[in-house]
Amino acid sequence: MNRLMMTLGMALFTACAALAAEGPFRPELTSLAQYRCPEWFRDAKFGIWAHWGPQSVPMFGDWYAKRMYVEGDKKYAYHLEHYGHPSKFGYKDIIPLWRAEKFDPDRLMALYKAAGARYFVSMGVHHDNFDLWDSKHHGWNAVQMGPKRDIVGAWKKAAQAQGLKFGVSEHLGASFTWWQPSHGADKNGPQAGVPYDGADPQWQDLYHPAAAPGDTAWYSTDPRWAKEWLARITDLVDAYQPDLLYSDGALPFGETGCKLLAHYYNANQARHGGQEEAVYCLKDWRTKPGHGQYVEGIGVQDVERGGLSVIKDQPWQTDTSIGDWFYNKEWKIKETGKMYRDADWVIRTLADVVSKNGNMLLNIVQRPDGSLDAEAEQLLKDLAVWMMINGEAIHETRPWQVYGEGKAAVTGGHFKEDFGFSAEDIRFTRSKDGSTLYALALGVPSTDVTIRALAKKDKPIEAISLLGSREKIEWKQEAEALVIKKPASWPCQHAVVFKVTLGT
């Protein structure tokens, strides 16, 4: 406990010293709401995320570190079978097994850029309280343990070499209460009453002290934890100066969170000659007590594994994954029975999101050693082929007057993202200057294409072409709809894009 308190004391002192960036933002929600999203994010549309760390080692999916301590959970049973009882072999013993021996960030980043990514996000720290950078305030980090490598730094160097914007994600705010099951013990069986290793004071730097009674919300009410969070995330943003910072929740810890965000914004402006180039992504969880503060405009709204049903005036983001968040050899996509999303799903979902003024941040699941499965590599290749033909309908676009039309019923919110899009569903984007409209059919049509939003009574059309094709497109703008005759061949799979020049 003394070691923990010394760490917290040093962290608080350093954080207070570091939070000295002056600028227009004050640590108040009303001041932070003056934020305006930079143009680079509005243009980027597509980013790739490495949601990767020691929890990949068991290859049994997300939240392994917590649920291996939940008696009766599948992850608890898996841990017993493969590693032993968590009183003897805990998460602290998983960490040294994460060696990342095949991690090649330069190769991966080249694949990501080719697939259409304009920004890349490295996990900084998950709820498991293990920092993936050379942390000044926490010994449980990837430079001192596991791969013994600065993972965040390696990703940043690779991203910058490819000309991509760079971000980091922090899931640390929820770690204190998230880790509390590690302090428990079995209630049944031969190990009943034997404390898990999280209850051992010598490991409290990783598992945290026991929470006070009633301290069970997503974000702890323990002020010591808010101070440590401030110190470590300040260290992360100051050391790596990310273009984007993502929190797994709303803004944590009241005034403490406001201090961090004001510092991040002000320091970014100072580095960019007074121009705000920073992006902070947070979740609108106003309906969930204990999940932090959300005020529209203090950052970019992030929707986890979901989307919106309407066009939003301000840019937003969906974060999603091609599979489970961490590598899971038993993961299956309900619709296909495969481990990963295919290019059809990614492209069609991306088009829907972009048509509503959003970006997609897509997690590409990595194996524990840092490599990708063949299926994940094939997905990236498929995306690269499609983007080479159709990328202009995605990147640097803006929403049109309506997002689209079709049969798929899209509902907004977290954890709603499977809508069964087909070629009958159309999504619209436009060039920034408004001179060009793109109509994306979310599939490869088997018949002529009918677009009701482009009926003659609404918008006169001057010309139509098909991206990736030299074939002359035959079309007729009728009173009730635009009808485009099916061409002799389609230039790509997954989704096809018509480039439309509108008259005045």
C-alpha cells in the first residue's frame, strides 16, 4: 500500500506541474464546448484501431482480465483449464506471456493506408491497467514487461511514416472498479474462500486497492484514482502528442477530466500556431449514472458498435471491430459463421456512416504475437481494391441533403450495427464544393437502379458516370425517380458508386 501511495503522490505532483498549457480553453464544460472539430477529421472518414494488448494472449476475447475472476464465467472456466486457479496464476502471470514477437508496425501500417485509412489509433491502456508506452508513473508497462517495447511509440512512428494522423485510446478511467472482482474468491468448490491474487497487497499497483462500499460505477468515486488517471493520461498525451484521444466512456472525473481535456486542447493549439487540430472522442452516456460527463460539442461523439439514424450536423464516429475486441479463436459472426466481418459488411457500414457525417474507426484484430490472420489480411486487400476505385466517394466528402433511401431500417445507438444492407439501399455523399454527388448502392445491383431522391422534379442532372468504369451509362430522370440502366459489367464488388453532376 505504501508503494501505491508513493506512486499516487508522485503522479499528482507531476500532473499538476505538467498541466500548464495556456490557451483559450479553461477546465470547464462551458469553455470546452467552444471546441470545433478540425478539417482533417472531417475529411478522413476512415481510421484503423489496434485494440491489442496482453488480453490477446489467451485468445479468448474481450474483458478476459476481469472475467477470469468471475466464478462461473466462460473465461473463468477457460482460465482454470489452461492456466490454473486465479489465486495462483492470475493476470499478472499472463502479462509476461505477451511477447509481440511478430509485431511489424511498418508492414501493417502500409496495409492500413492502402485499405483507405487516413488515421490510426493505438491503444494506450485498456481497463487491465497495463500501459503500452514508456510510462513515467506506472511500472506495469510494455517497456518494462511483456514485449519490452514502446508499443505506442512504434505505432506512432509507423503512422507518421505513412502520412497518417495518429491517435491513442485510453480505457483507464474505468479500471479501478473494473478490476474489483480480482479481489474476491470462489464461493463454491475446492478453492472456496481462497483469495484471488488481486487481493494480495503486493500486486495492488496492478489490481488497485479494494473499492469502498458503493463505489461500483463505471468511473470510481475514489479521488486518489482520479489523480492517478490524470497523471498517466497527461503523460500519454504529452509524450506522444496524439492528433486524436479516445476515452472509453464520457469525460471522466468531473473537474479532473476537464483539466486534462483543456490541457490537451491548449497544448495542441500551441503546437499548431493557434489552430485547433486535436480530436477528443467520447461517448454520449448521459443516461448511465457514473459514466462521466457529456455535453454536446466538447468533443466528437463516439458510438460503440453502432450508428445514427439521421445526419448529424457535427462530425461523429463509430468505433467497431471486424471481430471481438481482443483476439478470440471462438468468435463467430452471426450472419456468416466466420470469425471476422467481410468486406461487404465493412464497406456498406462505412458508406452508411459517412452519409450521416460520421467516421468509422475499425479495429483490425491482431494475434498475440502481433501478426494478422489470413482472413484479416484478405479483408484489407479487398478494402484496398474497393478504395482504389471508389475512395473519392468516401474521403473528403460531406453529407448531402438526405443520407439515402432503401429498405434497410437503420436505428441509432450503441451496439446496433447489423442492418442487412443490399443493392436496393442507396447512400449519398457529396464533394466539399457541392459540385459532385455520389450515389452508393450498398451491393452489386442485379437490375436497373432506381433512385427516388433524384427524381426530375427535385434536381436536374447533367451527367452520370460509374466509378471505375469507362462504359457510357444510360439513364433517365423521370418525374418520380432517376432510373439508371444496368451496365454490361460492374467494376467492383461489395458496393458500386455513381458519380452524378447536378444542374443548377
